Amino acid sequence: MNIHTWHKESEKEWDVFAPMWAKNSQEMWETGSRKNIIPFFSEYVPSGVRVADIGCGDGVGSLKMAEAGFKVTGVDLSNVMIEFAKGKTAQQPGLSFLQGDFYNLPFEDEEMDAAMVINSLEYTGEPLTVMKEIQRVIKPGGYVCFGILGPTAEPRKKFSFHRLLGDKVIMNTMQPWEFEKMALETGWKAVADTGVAKRGVDYTKLGHFSKELKQAVSFMWLFLLQKEVGQ
């Protein structure tokens, strides 16, 4: 599937899936798999800076970041998602939304101080190209938080498995360790990382496991990267 086709298929599927996503997103950000993302992000990124939420969905995460004091612009390929986001967050200062292409983000060079990219890089056909585009819009010294789905995360079954049956899919097969290797080899500096355990997994009992083995039983792995000065 070429990039143009991938884009159209991805936009179409997320437009259809948007109402279901919007029903569950609040819980994900408040008590579920995404509850620790903003605290993790806030440990390293100072409040008040401009943040791009790339793959913002229905805007719940963007809203929570704005409530934490960040100036947030949410970007999503799906116009239906963007309409949900605008409807939920109309009265929040320091927050806006744009429909946008991850390969051609609607920002100037080095316009943003930071970005959040949670479970959206997996839905691109050329992750390396998207990584370079994100790098373009981030200021030197700026931070990006990426969330990459673990190998057995449920969304992979829905969006990735059927490639083995010859169907067109909108999710690549990139694993957390592959993402990290790609990031480090393309000029990003690793600052911190942490896992989001799958239901039923107790990380406190896996202290002797390597990071790769912990990633194997994670729902998602969070990476905090920095664009080095001089890039």
C-alpha cells in the first residue's frame, strides 16, 4: 500500500472509529493506560511551552495538557476526531485543533517547544519520514514524548494482524525496541522511558527482567526524547 493509499485508508477508518474512541478516551486518560503520560511528560517539560499533540484523537489528552498549563495544538488526520475535539474543549484557553497530515505538519520550522505522539506513529506507513518531520518542527533542545504499543497490545490485533491474510492494514509492525533504535540513529537523545503494563502484569515482580522483556509484557512503552542543539 503506497503512502497516499495508506493515508486515505487510515483517515477513513479513524473517521468511522471516532465515535467509539470518544466514548472511551476519558477513562483512558483518567484511570486507564494513559493516566501517567502527562505526569511523565511534565517531569521534563516546563509548563507554559507550546506543545503539538500529534495524533490527538478526540482531544481529551490535549485538554488535560492545557489544564496542566501547556499551550497545546492538537493535530489529527481524521476530521471527525477534530470535530469531537473542538466540541469537547471549546472553552479551554491555550488550546486549538487542526486537521493535519503527519508527513506535512501544519507548523513552521522549529515552531514548537515540544510534542506528544501517543500511539500514532504506529499508524503511519513511513515512520522514519514522520520522525524527521516532527524533528523539523521542534526547537533545538525541545522534547517529544512517544508512546509505542507493546507487541501484544490489543489494537495490534485489530489493525495489524490482517496483513498476514493479505488485507490492507493501517498499522505498521514497529516494536518499542525498534522505535528506540531508529530514534537514536536519527539524531534524537534519549532522556527517559517507562512502561505501561498490560492488565494482569505486575512490573514490581519483574525487577530482574531486561527492558526488552518488560516491553514484551507492556501495553505501551513511553519514550522521552530530546532534539539536540545543532541539529
